[in-house]
Amino acid sequence: MNAPFDATAALGRKPQTHPAPDHQIAVIGLGYIGLPTAALLASYGWSVCGVDVSRKVVDTVNAGGVHIEEHDLDKLVRDAITARTLVASTEVPSASFYLIAVPTPLGQNNAPDISHVEAAARAIAPRIRPGACVIVESTSPVGTTERVAQIISELRPDLVVPREGATGEADIALAYCPERVLPGRIVNELVHNDRVIGGVTPACAERAAVLYSSFVKGDCFCTTARVAETVKLVENAFRDVNIAFANELSMIADVIGVDVWEVIRLANRHPRVNILQPGPGVGGHCIAVDPWFLVAGAPEAARLVRTAREVNDHKAVHTEARIRALLEAMPHGKVALLGLAFKPDIDDFRESPSLAIAEALARTDGERILVVEPFTKDIPEPLAGTGARLVTLDAALRAAEIVVVLVDHTAFKHLGPEDLSGKLVFDTRGMLQR
Ligand code: SAJ
């Protein structure tokens, strides 16, 4: 992974009239994006300090370990810690680049909660020196980078902080560069995906591009911070709207009595039609969340985006109702729920519709629920104590009269008619057809 890259030369754009920073890069937030990014940058020769509020996370990383499962991440972190290019801390150091990768959850009434980004800006402000560059990577409502500028400027009146449209030289740079990586392929996509780099001013974008061009093999496109913030939200809203179309089709197909998988397969033979796949709902911490940030920015205008969110959320309710109908049709039968993760072949259960469905069913019919999830050793917390049991696929197939495919994990794909004969089968993913 190491490439010949002279990080110090890349930083030497302004004469350093102040003491050398503690690190070249500080990554604030060591989660699904921050930790892989910190380790990757360290593997490219930068001196990186990963910062997290959790002492446990910091200790794990400093011991060369990882607290999240992601392909290739454990070796990347171990090597960077061994090479001492990566260190973790609960304190924000002084650095030439600050990369903010903290969560931006949904608050009350689906309103964006940027309090972690604001807290990161407040933590950076006392340590930032002239010449440094702050980059927000967290998926954020439009205007968040300007809010970071405002916080730093209030806390550091001694610095000229760049503002949109302002002319003249600023003391620091500020930019927004959204992550676009797919869980399960994060390390690979960090390197190979194109990046959109939005500067508060064009000079800010240029400064941030120094960092990304050191490790990104895709193209880097410079624009304004507001455009870059919008691009990120639009990408995930686009996917959500398209999945909503597939999910709505599946519910229409239930009413009119046609096979949705056959309909989609044949419609997709049209040269300009490409319908996505229905499922039990939409999960994960991105597609199920980010479109609300667009809605919050323009509530009256974002009608389709809002409706798509509602359709996808409703698909989980619809799926639960269909499983309850099967339980009623077979009053003494057990149901095997195959998969709880938010999508196939990952161990991520965040905002998982499958887990939410399993939890709702377990609350009323726990003793009848057998869960099969190859990506966990223990039954997930929401199901604990309900009577639902985590069992192997073989055990579930022996004991259950009803089989529901919630996630099309590779471990289930060998299932054929002989494994399911005599059972009521509900395949929310169309896996058995494929
Ligand atoms: N899903 C369907 N049907 C489909 C495709 C997906 O039901 O045809 C469901 C999945 O099962 C899952 C959900 O949608 O529950 C989201 O999965 P995903 O694979 O579409 O996306 P994520 O959440 O893993 O990652 C997305 C990606 N965004 C886009 O593809 C536009 C990724 O590139 C982003 O970096 C990521 O969100 C993020 O962090 O924002």
C-alpha cells in the first residue's frame, strides 16, 4: 500500500513562521470512515493522529486493533501503528490538516443533528495554527462548512477565517469533501472513487486537494462547499428514490397478484429501464438518513425525496404484516428469519429493517422466532430475552415451518427447492428466484 509520497513537501506551500505542528493530519472521529481514512493516510507516509472521544476506541487503535469489521482494515491499522505513522488520542493535537469524520445523526422530527461536527470545530479551534486546513467529511446538511467557519472565527478572533464570497488571503483553509465509500469495500473505494472537493473559497479547495491527490487514484473535482454538501445528499437521495420505486412496485404487485421479480427482470430488458431490487426496507446509516437532510433544507420543494423515505420506511411495516399473516396461517409453526444485517455480507446492523422486523415479531411471538445470522455470534441486543433464538441455518430449516429471507447473504444462496419443500416461504429479496 505504501507509495512514494513526500508529505512534507506537499505541506511546504507557505513559509512556516510558527512552531511545527504535532502531526501532519488529525482525523477527528475514528468510526467507519475516520479510522480507515486515518490508517490509509498513514500508510501513504503522512504522520496521522486519530482522535476519538471514546477512550476504549483510542486504546484499541493504539494497541494495533480495530473496533469495527471492515475488509483489509485490521492489517492497515496494525501496520500503521507498528510503523508509528498512526497514533490515536482523545485530545486534538495541532496539525496541518484536520479531517472531521464524526456522526451526523437524525434528531427530532428527522431534523439533522450536527452537534458532533460543531463539537469537533470547537475542539480544533484552540489548536489550529495559520496555514492549516480543516476538511469536513461527515455527511452534512448544506451550510455546515460555513457553520464550522463561524465557530472557528468566533473562538479565534486572531485568525482570518475564509468566508464564502470573501476576497483576500485567509489564515486557514476550510473545505467539504464527502466520503462516498460502500461499507464492505471502504478501503478499496477510498483510493479508487472520484472525490468532490468543495472549498469555502477556490484557494481552500486547492489546499484540500493536496491531501486527496496524495492517495486518491480516481479524479478530484473542485467546487464550492455548498455544492459539495449538496452533491453528497443528492447521491444518496437518488439511490433512495430508486429503491423506493422498486419497493413500491413490490407492494403494488402484492395487490394485483403478479410476481414482482419477473416484472422487474423483464422491464429491465428495455434499453432505458434499470429498476433496482425490492427488499424488506432500506437500512444503514446513510441512505435511510441523508435524504432527510435535503428535505430539511427545502421542506416544501423536496416532495419526491420525502415520499421515497416514507415508502421505504413503510416497506418494513408491510413486510412485518406479511410475516404476521404467515404466523396466523400456521398458528403452531415456527418461523426462520434469515439475515438481520442491513444488507448482504456485512456485519453492520445499523438502521437495519430486518432487525427492526425481527424485533417487532419477537416482542409478540418470541418463542416462535428462529434467527439465522452468520455475521454475529450472539443474538443482537434488541432480541435478547424475547424467547427468539439465534440458530444455524441447518437447525432453523429442521425446526421451522415458515422461512423468510430478509437478507440475501452468500451463506444462504445455495438454498434450493429441496431445502424448503413443505414450508411456507417468503423471500423479501428475490434471492431464491435468482
Ligand atoms: N437496497 C435495496 N435494493 C437495492 C439496493 C439497496 O433494498 O437494489 C438496500 C440495501 O439492502 C440497504 C440499503 O438499500 O438496506 C442501502 O444499501 P446500499 O448498498 O444502497 O448503500 P449503503 O448505505 O451501503 O452505502 C451508500 C452508498 N451510496 C450510494 O450508492 C449512492 C455509498 O456509496 C455511500 O458512501 C454511503 O451510502 C454513505 O456513506 O453515504
